[in-house]
Amino acid sequence: MADLITVWQRSTVAELSWTTPSGPSGIPVVPLMWRDFPCVALPYSMADTALSLRGRTAALSVSAADAGTGAAVVGTGPVEVLEDVDGTLFVEHLVEQEALKHPPTRLRADSLIARRENWWWVPRVIVSLTGVEEQRDLHPRTRAADALLVRDRRGRPEVEVVTAEDWTGQDGVTLWARGGAPLDGAGEPALVFSHQYSPDFERWERWSRRGTLTGDALTVTEAQGSPTGANPAGPLSPYGLLERLSNHRSLARSCRTGIARAESRPTT
């Protein structure tokens, strides 16, 4: 069995999944380590998502065969959510890790000058496992049609790698577990998602299908995006100059808005 912490440390891309009363959720993340446990440091553009994980159990997974290790694994446990509004913890403990794995951070925060210019990229919401209660190997995603299935099993997120011949169906998609076991859906809410990125990581896009799973059939109620290319990493073409500037400005605005909200919240 692959060790979650070892694979997490060596990987460049990963996933964070969890469940809520409104259904399963999952996002792509940069895998980092904090206090000897796997963590992620989300920018304040994603603060609402990060803060919603307080008091929850989450699944941290590395599913792509090309993520840096060749191994795929998922670990589940309770998480701690910590707001680092001034970015002190991120700079002292995490920024060097992230800069090695994530080119946008290398550009925005790999020096004092870059951090001053892109000050909005430094404050983070840190989501960290406080213990690994369960871990298991996954079949790695090796092609664009592979994705993560997330569903609620007794109040905990259960993650499996699945695939489909056609993701474009508006009403339903037939899934196959890459590991070969039957999915045995019982009509529970389910999310299927994957992610692709450009070589410079300026584009990092998630596609998803949400609905209910009965047997191996996903009845789709919401669809966003679609797989592209021949492997899990895309390929997505890099942004052009104008697209890059637009994306940068939009991200900066979102982060500044999230930081302002955090600073205006009453302290407890």
C-alpha cells in the first residue's frame, strides 16, 4: 500500500474532497505539509469554500499517474481550518513548498519584491488533516476520461477513480470503476470531477458531473466543462497575453475581496 504522506510530499497536484448536507464537493489543490500532516493553503478567492470545511471530515487524494510519484492514494480524516490573514504562517512554513510545485506561486511570491507586489496572494486559509483515520490505494487516472467519484458514506467522503465512454450525456452517464469493483450506487448524491492544467499552471480547470448514483448509472443534474486531450493533465493551451492579464486581475480582485471580508469579521 502506498503511504499517503510520502506520496503527498512528492506530488505536484492533488484533490481535496468532502461532503455537506447539500452534497459531495471536491477541488484540485497543491499538496503541502504542515505540522507533519498533509494540508492545502487556499487563497482568499476560495475562502468561503475553505471555511465551510470547519468541523468536517475530508479526503485528500493523489489520483493522477503523472502527479510526480506514479502512485495513487486517498486518505481520510478530520481537518483543522486556520485563517492566516496576514500570510505569516504561509511565508514561514509553506511558500517555499508551494513555489517548488506551483509555477504561479513561484512568480507571485518567490521573493520579497514579488510578495509586496502580489500581497493578495500571500494570505491563505490553511486546511490540514489532524490525523489519517483511513487510507487506501486508488487506481490512478491515466487518461482524460478518468475522474474522481465522491459520495457520502456514513457521513464521510468516499473517493473512487471512475471512467466513462461518454461524458456528454445530459441526463445520464454510465460509470466504470477503474479498479474493477461494482459501484453499487443506492441513489445517493454523487459528484464526479477531474482537473486539467496548462504547462505553466496559469490555467487549472475543473470539470464535473453532479447527480445521483444508482448502480453504475449517474443521473446528471448539473454538468460543468468536459475532459480535454489524451491524459489527465490536458493538455490545456496556455493563456495568451491578454487572457493572462485578465485572469491575473480577476484573481487579484477575488482575493482582495476575500481578505477584506476576513478583516471585517469580528474576532472571537
